[in-house]
Amino acid sequence: MFKRTLPPNMTFERRNRRPPRDPVNALLSLGYTLLTQNMITACEVVGLDPYDGFLHGDKYGRPALALDLVEPFRAVVVDLVVKALVSRRMVRPRNFTPHGEGVYLSQRAMQRFLRAYTARLETTVTDRRSGVRLSYQKDFELETRKLARAIQETLDSYQPSRTR
């Protein structure tokens, strides 16, 4: 489905990484890396260990809990930033340099991506359950705090927020 939303000049067959082999995968990898770092920070602010997760398996050096918390935000934060940059032709194939098996983003395109990503984090959304309006950046911390309460208070379940 993601593939059908992209302009024809940006090829994307399937997700690949380490290294990303096409421009869209390079942008997705960059975005998911930044989002994971945001979640690691949220875990540390709240007092949770970002490496002790539920969905992602334990593996030395893998921030499993942060990766668990990333999942609900992938599409609404990173995928939308990538789609917007590519659709508006703010990032084009010429902004990438092949290197070995992968492709790498130019400095100029990196700056555009970082500006768009930061703007997305500042976007105000409304939590569908509580009606609270907050930025995605604040929502990361709110979600992490809700999870911490569920763990500490042994609640029966934890449901991630759904924003609009």
C-alpha cells in the first residue's frame, strides 16, 4: 500500500535495510532510527529500561522496549514524513549517492528531512480516549508513562493511544 502512494520517480519494492538499497528505504531507516531515539529518551525520562521490552526479543544492545513503543507511531510520524517529502519532491533520487550496496542521503536532503521530522513531532494531535491535545513529542512521554503505570500497578492491560 505504501508503494502505491509514492510518485513514479521513487522506487520502492519492499522494506530493506543495513544498508537501505533505495532512497525510500534510506528515508524510512533514518526516520525509524530517530523515532527509536525519541522513545529511548522517553523511557529514560519516565524511569523505564529501554532495553527490557515485551514484543521485541531480548538481544544485547537492542532497545526492545523503545522499539515496542515505536510501533504505534511508525506510520503516523515517519511514514507520513517520508511520503510528504517524496510526494512534494522535496527529496528526489538525485539527493542520494550509491555507496556499496546502499544509498546515502545528501547533506541538503538530510536537513530537509530533519526539519520535516521535527515539524511532525511538534504537530498537535488529540488522544481519542481522553480528548487531550498534545504534540507527538509529548505523546511519546505520555504513552511511556501509561505503560509504566500499567507495569507498576499491574493493570490487566495496556492499550496504546490512538490519535487523530
